Amino acid sequence: MPCRPYLPRTVSSISLSIPFSLDPGDIDALVIVSGMGGGMASLIPDLVQHIRDRMTEPVFGLLTLPCTREGEAVLARAANSIDALIPMLDGIFLYDNELWYDRARIHKEEEEVKGGDREIRLPWQKQAPPIEKIPAGYAGINTMIARQISLLLRAGEVSDRPGTEAAEVALDAGEVLNTIRGMGCIAIGYDREHIPAAKPDLITRLRPVGHTIQESHQRASRMVTMARKAVDEGISISCELKGAKKALVLVAGPPHELSMRGYMTVRHWIDRSISGQEVRSGDYPLSGTRFIAILIVLSGLDRFPRIESLRKIRDQVAKTKTTG
């Protein structure tokens, strides 16, 4: 959150060690990253207990659900792991590989078209790094998850670097934690859009006022469209928007491309749509990027068709073993 985020290159394994040199004062929360259905998931309860014996910070899970093609045994183990971890963790970010496997392929093709663009620049970087290509398959899913979660972890960061823009509505780690802590399962909606190259200042100044107003409307409309796409097409796991008890909206990109009018429209839409009353929001201005992104966190969700499907498969597998 305020500290620099670290995310592993894969979400298929977990780390069983905690560095003794780690300063607890730099930690707002810990996130355990794992795929469900494999053997490593069974180690998470012991790891959580190990952490809680030594630290007081909240512990969250970032868990992926297996694809149907991985077989009934894997799906059944995933259901058991999810049911065991929900009461143990302070919150669980869920990603459904069944949804994201094909999305990774589509995103890979889109990124190849935009190969000359540059990725979002972090506050401590002098310039944006070359864009990371989206690979196919599970590696592609991991890359997209890391991109989304790292944006959430960077919310509220500030930099003393000259020329760094300040957020108009800043989010801090406390607000993120208040949205997700103790709220059970969490879904993340995300959308990102390429921004055309900026026009020279002289051309901008010579434009009529009406043209500037039209561009302002277009920026606001784009943000609203991206928010709806994030919830409808870019959600981490299928769920009902109205089932969320809390929500958080974060927009990021070049300051001149972030429309406060669009931002407020999105916030009001989310506020009216969820069952709860708490919606937090903020912007994260980033210079030197050719992308604008919106991230919507939905917490307190308790009904997921995909998890219910996994539980049914588990029960069927158990019944088959009993009758067999």
C-alpha cells in the first residue's frame, strides 16, 4: 500500500518463510497468493497460523479457481480449500481461471497491436518501462492479476519527485483496508484503455472553446463506459454487483485524461447499485503513460455461481467414492 508492492511472478505457489529482517512498521497487510486445487493450497492454514502467531497485521488471500478442464479431483480440492480458508483469512481476492484463460489470449492479441506503447510509470521511476507483453494461458492470467493488484497496492502513494501530480481525491492504505478487511470474498473489476498520442500545446490553444467542452464530455463518457465494462466484462469472478456490501473505485492515468465528472458519475452508480452503504474512491494520477485504467473492488460478496458449482462437483465426487 504506501510501501512499494511486491508480487511474485506466479500465483501457483506460496512462500512459507517470513524474513526476520522485515520491519513490521512498513507493513499494512500480508497477502498469500495461491492457486486452488493443488497440493500447495493445503499448506495455507498452517501458514496463516504461523503468521498470526508472530504478527498482528491482517492476512488476505489472493486465490485462483481452477479451470473445468483440470478434472473433477482438482475442482473438488478447490472447493474444500475455499471453504476452509474463508473463515481463516481477513478477506479473499478471487480470480476464476475459467473466465480468465480465454481473456488472456484476447489481451495478448491486443497488446501485440499496441507493442510500441509504454506501461504505467511508478512514482520512483524516471520513465515508464516498456510495456510487458501478455503471454497466453496461465502465465497471461498471472500477468493480468499482478497488473491489477499492484495498482490497488499503489493507491495513495506519494512522491517527492518534481512534477509529480497530486491526487484530487487520494486513497490511503487505511481506506483500502476498511473496504476489504473482514468482508469475506472480494471481486475486482478492471478495464484499461489506450490513450491516443497527445496533441501539441499550440494546436490545443488554437481550438475553439466548444471543442474543449466536447472533449471533456468524451473523457467523462469514456470513464463511465470503462467502469461498466470493468464490472460486466473485466470482473475477476462472476458475481452480482448488488450483492456487494462495500466497494472501492480507483482511476489511474495521465491527470489531464482523468475526468472528475466521469469519476463522480461512476461513484454514484456503484453507490446506488450495491446493497451496502460504503463506497470509497480516489484517483491516482500518473504522468508518462499512454493508458487510463479503472479498478472497482467489490467486497462482502457471499454468492458466487462458480464456487457453488465447485461444491456440487465435490459432493458428486464424494458420493461416487461412497457408492463405489
